[in-house]
Amino acid sequence: QQHPQQSPEQRRAADIIRLLTLYRPLLDAFVIDFFTEGLWAQLPLAWQPALASATPMQLAGLLGGRGGPGAAWPLSLLAFAAAARALAFPRGCPGGSPRPPCQSSRLHPLLRRHVKPKKQHEIQRLGKVGAPPNALRPPSAPRPPNSAPSPQLLQRLSQATGCERVVDIGAGQGHLSRLLAFGLGLSVTAVESDGRLVGLAERFDQELLRELGRTRALRHKRPPPRPLALRAPQHVAGRLDPAAPWGEFLLPPDPPGPGPAAQNPLGGPGGSEDGGRVLVTGLHACGDLSPALLCHFARSPAVAAVALVGCCYMKLSTAPQPPGCPPGYPLSASVAALPGHQLSYRAREAACHALEEYEGRLRGGGPQLRAHCYRAVLESLIRSAEPGKRHLGLQPGRKAHALSFPQYAQLGLPLAGLDPAGVPLDSGAVGAMLEQQHKVVAFCTLGQLLAPAVETLILLDRLLYLREQGFHCALVPLFNPRFSPRNLVLVAARTPLATVLAGLDKHSEDGGSSEDEDPGEAESPSEGQS
């Protein structure tokens, strides 16, 4: 029963938990246990005939909510799918190419070096995009060369808060930090726990500085691209301590480096080391790093705003935790008070799945759909030979789906410590399991339907935690979900966000081309939306 004083976000979180409670066995099931645990028989009886006869194209229609040729689904299954889609946060329209372009035309050529296409798309959407709107230029016309960039999320936050200092947590090789420093001229401190990545990021910075020097020397010979600032980020090797006061939040890197202890980029009481406030960002901050970052934002008067993209939800710590160590989930009092809010490791792992990618795989058909069935059959063979061996992390090969099952098993069984010669690979039982591939695919599709709702619950928990601390916050589908599945950005600030968020959901100014295409006409990311 809903309380009339609940916010829309609280009501959505409660509704998601009710849905997940109804389908907890489906949510917590590992597909590799399909045969060993008899997972098909655990589905509602009314669903089984329709799912068993469904084609991959019909399953894709069920997953995407766009129907399918000749599909006749039970009403209870349609209601389940509709509820899962309605409760999940809108992810934007996955238009354009299923893959990002090889090189993003919106990034300066020097900022594209060493950066994979997916990461190029993410950092340009988080940092800045191309030319501002021009009423005199048709949407399909190319941008004028050297045109000024229009502000994007972090640049908007910088302008709205008056902050020119950014702390990039979990900076990795420093790709986002370089865009913010060289591309936007911001003062950037990049914090990374892996000292090896810190060294690599510093080497890339020096390469870029040397190339900038050569480019400036040749400027009189050819028109320069959009100029970059001669302002490299400062790299710090350190880890966040979620239990420490905000003024002492850095721990030594792991493994410890030879250099001196890192200085806290947030400085001492009242602000950063120079007295100013900072923006904090984390692009795909893994596991407990995301909640630790949010806890420090909530405690630190030095942080004016935060923009966070999480990932690896299965690595989140859950209650109970030792005294003084808050769990990574749930963070908010609102979600923690809801009966049934607990999420298993399997449920949190499912939240990391790429729904759009699996839908595309269903629509394409082909041998890639064999992978889950192969692994489930292999699990059955391993458990039959040695019952104590369960859920082993086997990787028989990236192209395993292109093999016959005997070839696949010949690679996988030795990884489990078993001799393939002692396992019957051509038995009738193995053949009977392989003939149920269509059922395994259907079962996976149902799990994929719930995955976005689980991710939404985790992100709503973080939003509600910040709301409970009195902050303005919103979730924004910023990246194209077809090639950046973790595309929801949690934005929070101490001041209203309406100006910052206005227009972030609109199509790109490049006329909707596949190159760096925006996620499309998603719901407007108004403040507090979820």
C-alpha cells in the first residue's frame, strides 16, 4: 500500500521491489543451472508453450516491446513484460549504428589517441559536443570548421556552479581527464587506485603536450583544429576510503607506489586546497566506488556537484557490514525500509547486462545464441562427473559459439579439471539438452526483461540517498545504450539543476547521423525525474 506522502521516486522503488518479489526465482536463477536445477519447469505453466514455440524474432519483440510476427503471448506474460518496461528508467532510443564510429569527429584528433570508440562517445557526451544550434544552418548541413563547442553536462555544471576544478575519481588512463583539462581548460585532478594506470595516463599527457608543441610550430602552414589548452591534468594515485571523513578520504594505492602519500584533492576544511569548491565525476565507477563517492559528496562542503556513471553492480557490498562501514546497497533510508529490498549477487549481476545488445542478437539469430545453452550443458556434465564443482569461471574461448558442442566441451572440461575422454559427449542425454537451445534463449530473454528494473532500483536508491541529504539530483540517459549499456548518469548539486539539464535529451546537431548519435528522444531529464 502506497503512502500518500511518498515521492514518485519512492513509489517507483516500492513498485519495482514488489515486481522483483513476485519473480524472485527467475531473477535469482543462473542460466548455467538451466538443466541441473530444472529452471524451465519453474516458469509459470501458462507461459511455457508460447515461449517454447517462440522464434528469436518474436522474443526480440517481447524484449523490446515492439511486438513480433505471429506472436500470441499469454496475458500474464504480457503484463509481466509491460510492468518490467514501465518501471525501468527510460534509457533513450537506441538509434543509429549498433556500434560507435571508429573515430569521433566531435573530439579533437589529439584527444582521440589511445581511446576506444565506445569511450570516445562517452567522454564527448559527458564533456562537450559540437557546434551550438544555428537557425540558419539546416540540420543536415555539416558544422562549420573551428566552430565553438556547445556546453555539455560537466561543462554546464562548471558554468552553473562557478567551479573550474574537477576531481575525476577512478580516472583509469585519464581519457576523460584529458578532455576536461586540454579540451575545456579546467583544472583537473585525476584519482586512480592503480599506480600503473596513473603512469600510463601521465605518459599519454606528455605525448599530447609534445604534439601540441609541434602543431603550434606549424600553425602558420595550415589552419589549426579547435585549439586545446596547454593544461594537463594532475594525476594522483590513491583509493577512496568510504568510512573516512571527507578531509581524509584518500588511502594509498593498491599496490602501494614508491612516491609520497597523495594529497587530498579536496583539501582541508571549507574547500579545496586553494579555498575553492570542486566538481566530482566518475565515469563507470566500479562497485563500491560509486556509493563511496556519493557519501563523500554528501559529507564534503568542498564538492559543489557530482556526475556519476556506475557499473559492476554485482561488486556492491550489501548488509550486514561491520560497524562504521556502510553497505554499497542500500544507501538510502527509503529503500532500506522497504520489505524485500535485498538484491542477490545474481540480481545485481543481471543489472549489468546489455538489453539492447541481446535484443539485437535475437533479431540477428545465428550461432551466437548457442553460447548460454552450451555453457548450461557443460555445467550439467561437470556436475554429473563431480557434484562439488559448481559455477566455475570457465572461459573456453571468445568464439566458442562458432564451435560444435564436442569441440566446445573439449576446451571447457580440462578447465574444470576433467578429462574429456571420460565424459560422454555424444550421448542421447547431451543431444536432448542441445535440442532445448530455444528454451534456454527464451529463459534468458525473461531475465533480460527484469535487468533494467534492477538497475533502476539501484540508481533510485542512490538518488533517494542524495535527496534525503537535501541535494538536487536527477538521472539522465546520456549515452547511446546500443554501445554504452551503462548509460544513466546520476547528477547531483547543492543548487537547482533545471538549467544544467535543459536539452540534454535532444538529438544531436549533426542531423541524427550514426556518428556519435545522441540517445534520442528520451523523457526530458527534469530535476528529480526517475
